[in-house]
Amino acid sequence: MPEATETRILLADDHQLVRRGVRLILDAEPDLTVVAEAGNGAEAVEAARAHHPDLAILDIAMPRMTGLQAARELDRTLPAIRILMLTMYDNEQYFFEALAAGASGYVLKSVADRDLVEACRATMRGEPFLYPGAINALIRSHLDRTRHGEPLPERAITDREEEILKLVAEGHTSQQIADMLVISVKTVERHRANLLQKLGLRDRLELTRYAIRAGLIEP
């Protein structure tokens, strides 16, 4: 029987201890090896371009650029890379968005020691990896759409609005956000007003609570 090809992995998570633990799990397997690490989504995209891994494992809640944003960018610019999302949030909305962003699977950190290795191997075989709660979500969604004759609803907010929501929730001022994204303060304020209106929220505190519930930032 021929020896399995080694899968080269990029691991992105903003917590060094999490990366260390996940790396121990992966590097213990003869067919898996971590070739690069990143502490946020932007670093993950840069590392993917530099190292050309076979598989990117991305945490969803990361500073500056989320794992979902990074996944969308990788899927657009480096489509050969397979993607797995690693998260502490069993969040149905973000599970569907992960699939739409090009991810092949969604692994919960709480059971990573049990599921992650198989998720990596399934992804490299071209198979999706779905944890039990995700399977239930898919079935519910399919049944609801069939019952009502409706497609999956579009995302409530745009990629740019999501980016600004995350930065607002992290405590950045409008001027800081404008500088980071190279846009005007007026544009930041307009996006912020649109977010409040779309989500039915009143202020920064409610935006922050929403971002935590959505898994964009950690409490």
C-alpha cells in the first residue's frame, strides 16, 4: 500500500496556547504537518501566499480580519487551498457562512482532539466534514426552505459592514478604523449607522454584544 501524501497545513488562531495545542494534535500524525502559523486573518492570507499549504485551518474570531473574511479571500485568490474553520461557537449562521466562504468543514474547539484529524483527512479527500450539530442545522434549513419554498436568506450585513462591526466592537474609534481601512471617517460613520439600522441596535455596547453572539470577537 503506497504511503499517504503529507498534508501541509497553515494554522491560524489568535491564541498562542490554542495554536500550540492544535499543532501538537496535528504534528503527532504522520500524514499531517503544520508548515506555518498566523495570529489573525490578514497574517493567514499572507502566510498562505508565502507557503502555499494544502490546507488552511482558520479560527473564526480573530483580530483585524476574521477567519471567514480570510476564507473568502483565500477561496478567491488561492482556490487550490482547502479550508477548515475552527471555532468555539456552535453558531448556525456562521456555519452556513463558512460553507459559502469556501470552507469544507467546521470543527468545534471543544472536541478538536476528537474531530480535527479526521476533519483534515476528509477535507483532503474532497469530502465535507460536519459535526453533529451542523448536520442538524443543514437538515432543519433544508426542511424549512422546502416547506416555504424559499432560498437560504442572504447575509444581513456586507463584508465591509462586518469588518467595521468587528473593529467597533474591539474598541477602535471611527478615526482609527478609517486609518486602518484607508477610508474616510464619514464612510465609517455611514457604515456604522447602516449597521445599527439593519440590526435594530442602538449603540456601541449593543454592537459589541451582537459581535460576541455572532462569534466575531470573544468575550
